[in-house]
Amino acid sequence: MSTSTIEEKQYLTRFKADTKSHLTIVNHEVCQNNCPEKFCTIFCPAEVYKWEGTRMQVGYEGCHECGSCRIGCPQQNIKWEYPKGGHGIVFRLA
């Protein structure tokens, strides 16, 4: 029986990104002023959220669509929607 590394498993994941993000920061000032921990930069398994300067940057193209940001933001400041049909993550089985 062979074992796979996480990197090998992630290689099976493909993304078909839309031109418009399905993830939205509702109010960037809330991130800046009311969330010193920036939890979304920690709990997102795809590392979609990055704090840069004075704004939260969202790299939606690599979103795993797990929904953790929908429930994990203590300020409820992230709007999460499913990507438009035909877009988003595509899993392949090895």
C-alpha cells in the first residue's frame, strides 16, 4: 500500500476560477479595527486570506469551498457564496 503526501493529494485538486470573487470582505475597517487576531488568516486551509498593509486581500481563486470562513469569522465580516456554476474547485480521485 502506498502512502501519499499532502502535496501529492493537493496536486489532484484543480481550480476553475471565475472572474468575479465569490468571497467578499463586507467592511475592511472591521478587519483593521475590530479583529487584531485576523483569524481568517489562520483557519482557512487554503490560505485564501492575507493581511497586507491595511487591507485583507482575498485570493478566491484557490478557495477549497469548505465554508470555514462563513462560520469562523468572529465579526461575521466575510460574505461567502457558492461560485457560479462550472467554476470553483474540481476534485479528482487518484
